[in-house]
Amino acid sequence: METICYLLLSLIVGIAIVATFVSNKKPPQRFVAEEVARSVNVIEANHLPFNVKASGFGSANPSTTWTAVSNVKGHVIYRHEDLESGSILPKGTLLLETDPGFYELALAEADVDIAGIDAEMAQSKQEQANVTALLELEQQRLDLAEIELERSRVLVSSGAISQTVFDTLLRSTL
């Protein structure tokens, strides 16, 4: 029991210390970021073709390299003659062209799929129209059966037809 009292007392003292620290904490200091304006001189550079040539001693490694991995189907049918490792080509130059046969086949298959879906939609619309017409016919049949049932009710009350015939008409109406 004494151990529990010490444990509770130390827990209460710990909570009081944490509460004191939390209530007395200072907010962080805020600094306003200032941009320093720098003056620059601008000159116009003319576009000139140039050949890259480097000479030196020792080994040289490029700072960045780029490796391309093909993720397309089909065979390459055109390759630019200057496409070599380290060559610089102008923007917009056609580098490679793949055989369009695979893509044309996929496009034709997609067109066939679309035509099939369009046919299914037309069939569904026709089925909907048929069901609507059938529902209207069945509603008319029900209305006629209810009118006949009312006539039979009058005839049963007057004794012109038997209760069994009326029950049969009632069953067929339901």
C-alpha cells in the first residue's frame, strides 16, 4: 500500500511539473524573410552552331547520364542517322519511329468493341421499349378484368351467377 502511495505521489508531482513547463513555454521566435535585390547585366546571345570538343588529361565522367528503356510494342522502322551516344540533336528532331501495325490493329479492335457496345445499347433500348409496351398491355388487361369483376359482383348479388364462378373470376383477376 505504501508503494502505491509513493507511486501516485510521484505521478502527481510529474504531472504538475509537466503542466508548469507547458504553461510557461515561450512561443518560437519568428523572422521575416527578406529578399535581397541584385542588379544584373544582360547581354543578347546569338544562336550559333558549335561542335563540342574537350581535351584534357585523365578520365572524365559526365555529371548526368540518361538511359532510355523502350516501353512500346513494335519494331523500330526508322532511326536518325546522327543518334549516337553523346550526340546533340536539335529540339523536335525525329529520333525513332516504330512500326504502326500494332497500334493500327489495336485501334481497329477498339472500333469493333465500340460497335459491339453500340449494338448492345440498341438491343437494350429495344428491349426496354418492348417491356414498356407489354406493361401497358398488361395494365389494360388488368383494367378490363377489374371491370368484369365488378360486373360479376353485381350478378352474384342478384343471383344471376354462382359464387364459384365469381371466385374463379376473382382468382384470375388477382
